[in-house]
Amino acid sequence: MALWRAYQRALTAHPWKVQVLTAGSLMGLGDIISQQLVERRGLREHQAGRTLTMASLGCGFVGPVVGGWYKVLDRLIPGTAKVDALKKMLLDQGGFAPCFLGCFLPLDYPDALITNYYLWPAVQLANFYLVPLHYRLAVVQCVAVIWNSYLSWKAHRL
């Protein structure tokens, strides 16, 4: 709990920096999980550059883009009622997700987009309904550890 409180204090003091670093850290973790648990590379065969690339994408692309998107989405559809959360999820998954995923993984887009729809609509519906704006990126990035493992595996097996 002390770690969570420290995270909350840092998020309050430096929201953008903390969100971006959280995204980068968890994307790097997703790649480590992909290499070690899915691909079973072992420590000697671990591609550190690949992990650094994923972490950098999290800090330089995913964190800023998704964090900014959540702010825009909250301005477009203010409120946290069930209907507001549903509208946000539909706009997120119908408009943002296809474009965002296409930027990240253009080589295997259709398969990745279909897989996206198995996971993210339910996550985003809960996220938009239950989670305050300043915690949304962190919540999504925690779920995204698994998603990032999948994306890392998908991107590096092509």
C-alpha cells in the first residue's frame, strides 16, 4: 500500500511524466514476459534491445498518445454514467483503436485488431465507468502488460 500511495502522490505532482513512464515501464515488462514466458528465450538469448525498443515506444508513443486521447475523449463525452462510459468505449474501440493499432502493428493488422476486440471493449467500458481520468492510463497499462506481451510476440515473429 505504501508503494501505491507513493505512486498516487507522484501522479498528482507530475501526472504527465508519471503516466508516460508507467506506459514505458509496463510495455518493457510486456516484452520481457513475451520473451521469457511465451517465447522461452532464457536470459542468455534475451534481446535487451527489443525490450528497450518496446519501453521507448511506451514512453515516446503509447503513453503520450493514449494519455492525450483519454483527455480528448473526456472533453468530447463528459460524465461517468453508464451511458457515457458506453459512448466512450464505442468511440475508443470504433475510432481510436483501429487507427492506433495500425500505427503500432501495421504488418499483421487484421488479426491483431480482431484480437483487440476480444479484450479491450470490456476493459474500456469498466475503465470509463469506474476509473477517474487521471488513473485511466495506469489501469489500462496494467491490463496492457498481457496485451503488450501479445503485441511484442506478434511484432517479432513476423
